[in-house]
Amino acid sequence: MNNTPETPVTVIGLGLMGQALAGAFLKAGHPTTVWNRTASKADQLVAEGAQLAPTVGDALTAGSLTIICVTDYQAMHELLGASDTELDGTMLINLTSGDSAQAREAAQWAEQRGARYLDGAIMAIPSAIGTAEAVILNSGPQSDFEAHKSALDALGTVTHLGADHGLASLYDVAGLAMMWSVLNAWLQGTALLRTAGVDATTYAPFAQQIAVGVAAWLPGYAEQIDNGSFPAEVSALENDARAMAHLIEESEAVGVNAELPKLIKAMADRSIAAGHGGEQYPVLIEEFGKPRND
């Protein structure tokens, strides 16, 4: 299929994100059909030109492309799993949050019912939808993604990750891990500096500079991980562990919570005990790559 700006689309689920998705399609000139359990959530979109489908089945047949964005995968199955709901021939893109196993199971379920299926993840807040800042991840057959990319471009910066339907969910949580780790590190530093009267606004530019500098290390560290070789080109892990101990001691001395640095040092200590003290920091991938049972 070769989408044009006039490609008809359907959006099922009109929470804040669903409303933003439908609004972006309307703004881009796509005839847009919407459906939601609470029909009143469609009022503003209808005022802007959207069509409100009376049933889920009607919504599915109204567009060449159906986007679903609901609470979770269970809600998706409940909505689309009714015996009178026809999925055969539907191009379904699921932007509901969930895990990679749910994504793969949903793909198999949809395809067994005759639908084409892409799984996706939205790396943006609702107000960013329709701008380049909104990153929309997709995984599944590349041919399906390419066939509908021009329509999806209305939502933001769309990316295809690979044929594995679970990749979008995995990238989503990997991104969350980065986000929370950076924010938690900043909060740890902010808490430390506040004990000396330095406010968060003063510290933020310095922290930002550190974060940018550390991010520049990632490509080289990624090569070490992929090669399985961790020469200490910058610093050995045993040296890093001594700095971690200093962070813990300073935190405890000024009355700041030290749980986070203690967790990081515990992982480093296990790696050193396993004989990796002379290697570079990315060797900790071995610790991150195995579960803890305690």
C-alpha cells in the first residue's frame, strides 16, 4: 500500500495519548475515525472533523490503518476479541504499553485472525505528538511498516527496529532504564550539594555537562561489550570501586541516602571478586545480564 496524506486512519482508545494521536492525524489531513468506550471523549475530535464510530467493528472497517492505544494488552484483547469483531485484512498498529512477551503473543493472536500487525511504543508525552520530538518505535514486518510509514509520519519521528514484534517494548523499557538512572544520579548529586547550600538550579548545568560527557563514552563501551573484551583504557573497575566507596562515605557523612551508590558498589564488588577488577567499567554487563534471586 502506498499511503498518501489522505489515507483514512482509525484510532481506538481516546485517553490523553489517543486523543493526541487522532489530533495529529487530523492535522496532517487524514480522514480520521475514532472510537472509545466513553464516547464523550471524542467530542473535541469530532468538532475538529473526526468521525465517531458507533462500534469497534465499525471503527476497524473505516480506515486503511488502525491504531490502538488503550490501557494494556488485556484491554486490547477484550476490545478486539469479541466474536463479532472482524480483524481479517486489518492493518493494526498497537501502541499500548506492555512487555515484549505480550507484544509477541499479540502479534501471533492478531495474525491468526487474519490481521497484519505491528507493535509499537511511544517515547513522548501527549503534547509532543505530531512533532519531531515524538519518537514512535515500531517492530514487526518491515514491509508493513514501509507501506504505512507516510501515514505514521504524522505522529512524529517513526522508526522501525526489526522484525521481532517484541523489540519496541524492549527498547521502551531500555529507554526508561536510561531515563530513571540519569535522573536518580542527578537527584543523588543534588541531595549531596544541598547539604552545602547549593540549590538544584545551580547544580543542573554542571550535571548536564557530566551527562553529555558520559554519553560520549557509550559507542566505545558498546564495542567492548560486543567484542567481549574490556581493556582498562581509561580506568580499571577496582579504581572505580574506590570512588564508589568515597561516594557512599560522603553521602553517609552528610546524612544523605546512600542506597543507590551501595547498590552500584555491590555489583562492582561481585565483578571484582569474579576476577574482573583490572578490566574497564563495561565488564559490569555480566552482572546486569544475570538475575538476582535475593
